[in-house]
Amino acid sequence: MKKIFVTIFCFCCLFTCYAQQSYPYYNDIQAFKQQDAIHPPGNDAILFIGSSSFTYWQDVAAYFPEHDIINRGFGGSNLLDVIHYADDVIFAYHPKQIVIYCGENDLASSDTVTARMVVQRFQQLFTLIRSKMPEIPVVFVSLKPSPSRSRLMPRMQEVNKDIKKFLHRQRHTDFVDVYHKMLQKDGTIKADLFKSDQLHMNAAGYDIWQKALAPALMAPQKKTMLQVATYNLRLNVAFDSANAWPHRKEMVKDLIQYHEFDIFGVQEALSGQMKDLEEMQQYAHVGVGRNDGKDGGEYSAIFYNKHKYQVIQSGNFWLSPTPEKPSKGWDAAYIRICTWACFQVKESGKQFFMFNTHFDNEGVLARENAARMILEKIDAVAPKDTPVIITGDFNSDPSTSAYATITKRFADAKLVAATKPYGPDSTFNDFKYHNWTKVVKEGRIDFVFVNPSIRVRKYAVLTDSRDLRFPSDHFPVACKLEF
């Protein structure tokens, strides 16, 4: 009897698992979960949920740059699908506002689906949201007309009218009419707003949506914008000949000042190079030479605009079993150091942390342990939910275990940037100006990592040059961050 019970129990579990995975859009939902695991969304975002009109709005964040947007539109979903996945696409987040576009596919699924049925499904979804998020404002975007579904227009108008009437009786709600904005004066559909399938919108269609939606979105809280960079300067050695530091230093300083870095980490800077950088009078810095904790050897210093930021606390630790003193760790070829600081924005009083480092170029174990050490140090000094940035030359590409260790908790800025990354993938050029992409194999080894409290607006690998020469054998990686 016991064996029969166990067999039945196992069968039920397997059936339940299969049923979940066979429900429409299961893979879409799993993709959202994977995305959230890499870079958890913040708590002050506007959540977009619904069907493919949101799914295809992949650059929605660029349309509303002043807002944090979480886009969880999926497939050709209908209202019942959104209700089914509510725990995953709504209640998994803590938004300040919810924007819904859904119901069009309900009507398209069958002629037996009436406008009244769609309204009732929306009311069911709204009631579900209110049961768990009673004070969160909800915006409904009216069903849109499209050439391929023109036969649905009478039912769409009825749905829009009744949902608008329903929301008018509810607290903290808004109805955004895009339906009439997508029609000609004679009531026909503006076909030039759609892609070739005559169903999904092109950029012109989304421009109309942006203008209609903008007034309904909650005013954003004032954010701190930060232009952050990491730059391996290449140490000053005579055998670099024409690429030696004396021939490059003015290029480096001009690049930094032209791009107006607010804060940047350097690697391989010797004391003489540090003095040259100090000539940029708007910047101050923290950090010490790695060889003696004073001015000997390479720095992994952090420079910051002293007019905008002040240091609350700072420190250095060595990437070794004896982090309190200059020392070589594990299988490392060289002494390695990490410099960190807590900064305060003078204008707002907001604080953030930055850690800057240079991992060993030979020791695999040293790089793995260094990654863990930095995360442990962050846990020790940075309060929970405080914005934290990690920059550096990690001598590790995205396929390595050191990278994997860091990205379990911190996001690679390139992968989560709100806009398309700018510049090449590789951050190392080896001073090979001509055809450097064919010569260099090291690829992307310089990174900016951020924790969930930070939003990456822009990411760039800067390839500035002068007279057919690069300022360094690495390209600077620059990011526009927001928190």
C-alpha cells in the first residue's frame, strides 16, 4: 500500500510540474526570472505588464529616460495569462506604479469572447492586484486599433468605454486613450504606424504611445547621475618607446576631462603617473602603491571630482591571505591590491561605495579568491541597499570563474545598460592601432559591475585616439549610472 501511495504521489508531482511547463509562455516567465537573478529590479520602478505591444517595446526605457521601467509584457498573452502568472510578473516586484496593456488578444482568440467578458477579466485582474497592492496606482492603456484586426474595432471600443468607466470609480487609477490617437480624422486606422504584419507597431506608433502615457506616469524621484569609468593606464616603462607614458599622458588627461568622468578607477599607475594626473585640479584621489602601502609600485587608485563628492571613509586591502599588508596571494605573479571608498554626493547627501582593483594576470586561483575577498569586504563595510560599484582590470573574461563569482551578486554593466552598448567588445588593444581587433585575443577584461541599487543608463568602450595612437594599451570603460 505504501508503495502505491508513493507511486501516486510521484505521478502527481510529475503531472503538476508538466502542467506548469506546458502552460503558454512558461519559457518567457523563466527568462524574466533569470534576468531578475542577474540584476534584480529596484523598488521605485514602473511595471509594464501585458501582451506583445509591450513585449515588442524593447527600448521602452529609452522613451522614458527619467523613469525606471520594468517591462514584463510577454508573447501574445491575454488577461487570463496575466492572471495565471501574476505571482511572477506582478507580485514578484515592488513597483510604485503598474501600467497594463492587455485584452486585445482575448477578443482575437474567438468571436465568442464578448466585450463584457474581457471587461470582467480585467476586473478580476484589477481586484487581484488591489488585494495585495491596495495603494499602488494602476494605469490601463486602451486597446489599440490595427489594420489586421479592424474587424474587432466595435468590440474594442466597447471594452475601452467600460474599463474607463470602471476605473473612474476606483482610487489611484488612470485610463490612457491611445485608440483615438491612432485613427485618421475620418476614423480609419493610421496604417503607417505599424510594421509589415499590420498588427505590431513601429517606432512612429510607439512615439504616439509615449506622448499619451507620459502625463499618466508618476513623477520620478530625483536621481543621482554618475559618470563612472575604469582605465588601465599602462605603467610608465621606457621600452614602450613611442608609446611610453611621456608621449601619452596629455592624451589620457584630455580624454578624461573631455568625457567628464565624475569618478574613475585607474590601474598600473606609478607614483609619477599619479602626479601627472593630479594636474587635473578638479580631481582628488584615494589609494596607495601596492608594493609598500605608500607610493611604491602600481596604484589601483580612485579619482573623484572633489567639487561634487567627498570621501566619508576609504581603505585598501591586498588580495592575499594577509590582506592587511603588502603581500602576494596564492598563485599570483605580482602583489595585488584593492582600493575602496565611501563617497557622499555633496548636493544630495546620498552615499555610495566604489571598489577598484587589478587582478593578477597569471594566477587563476588568485583571481578566484580575489573576487570572493572583494565581495566579503563589501559585506563588511557597505550597508544593505547602499549603491556599490566595482571597477577594474580583472584579467578575466566573461567565461572565467572569477567573473562568475562576481556576477552572482553584481551585474555586468554592459549586459544591463538601458541603451545599446557603444564601442567594441574588447577592452584591450595592445597599442595596435591598425587592425587591433584581429591581433588582440584577450577580449573584454575591464569591467564595471553594479549592485541592484544602481541603474546603468549607458555603457561605452571608448576608442579615442590621436595621430593614429591610442592613449593606453587598454580602452577606458565608461558608464552613466543612476541611483
